[in-house]
Amino acid sequence: MFCLARISSGPKCSFSVRRYQYNTEKNDCNRIF
């Protein structure tokens, strides 16, 4: 799963672009390049 951007109010992400990768352990987004 990949995230488009991190929501500041929580760990939910918009899954679309591979610029952000979803981290299931942290339940958050990690920015990847």
C-alpha cells in the first residue's frame, strides 16, 4: 500500500502515489524517494 500524503490529524493516508509508502507497523506513512 502506498500513501499520497500524510493527514496531519491522524495516521490515515490517501493511497495512490508511490512517493509515500504506508508503514503497517507504525500505522503511518513513510516518505520514500
